[in-house]
Amino acid sequence: MHKFEELTGMPNIHFETIYHHRLKDLGEDCKKCGLPLRSVRAKLCASCGHEKN
Ligand SMILES: [Zn+2]
């Protein structure tokens, strides 16, 4: 048995799915510099300080 399956109880989950979810957690891209905001709740861009709306 795979360790991951043992931990989550979810057989057949793809690593890609988790990775994609992690990307979404970064929030939307900064409108000024294009880098992803660090979290979905971020109000400021961590890279350039641009305020999100
Ligand atoms: Zn920025």
C-alpha cells in the first residue's frame, strides 16, 4: 500500500491534482507585475507592493 493512500484514504488521486490546487492557493496574478499573489486573501502583491483593487 502506498503511504499517501494510507494517509488520505483516497486511492487514485493524482499528484497533479494536488499541485494544481496548490497553484490556485497562490491566488490571482498581480495586475502590475504578473506574479501570483501569495494567497487568495492577499491584498498586496508581495513582489511589487501593488494593491489589489
Ligand atoms: Zn506585483
